[in-house]
Amino acid sequence: MHVTRHEDTFVITVRGEVDHDDAEDFAEAWAAADRAALPTTAVDLSQITFADSMLLNALLDARRRHAESDRELVLVGPLPPPVSRLLTVSGTLEHFAIADAGPGHRDRADAPRDGRPDPDGREDGHRE
């Protein structure tokens, strides 16, 4: 896990497998985001290869904390299948603002999120 600051955004980048062993790292990252108190926290999940309920709980807790302090939490993708599946099965996908990183990608916070593959083969239910 890596944390950085870009202007008014606190960025948390998560890579590889995410499970209960990573709970302390997440707690530290959220605490750093809270201390920075920037208007937006972006959590880059695009490089996750495995995720369990710990990630879901951490994201839901972060969402609550950000809402309470009137800050925005944005998940940055494209969401890999393990993350997309976790959020879809739990029924929480629609509760998060999601944006794709990189040139040519637009914000997908208001894109349909029904969990069905797109015609272009995406498994996360987002549409271009």
C-alpha cells in the first residue's frame, strides 16, 4: 500500500492480494487520510489481484468517515474482477463513486452498475 498527496486529493494505492493481514495497513492509511483532511481521498484499486471482506469493511468504514466529515471518497479503477465481484455481490457497488484512471477515461461515478458484463466484455458492469 502506498499513500501520496496530489494537490487537494489524498491517494491510497493498493496492490496485490488484500486480506485480513492488511487490516493494520488500511487503518494507518485511513488515519493518514483523516489527518490530511483533504477534500477528496482516492483509493486506487486497479492493481488488486485478490480481495476479501476486510477490503469491503475498510471501504465501507472509509465511506462513512468521509461522509461524516463532508469529504469525498472515490474508488479508482478500472476495478479488477475480485473487487468488482466483492462490491457487486455485497450490493454496495452503487454506493461508491468510481472513476477510471488514465488518459481517455471519464468519470464513471454515474455509470450503470448492474453487475452484468458490458458488450465490450468488461466484467464490472460499467459502460463506456
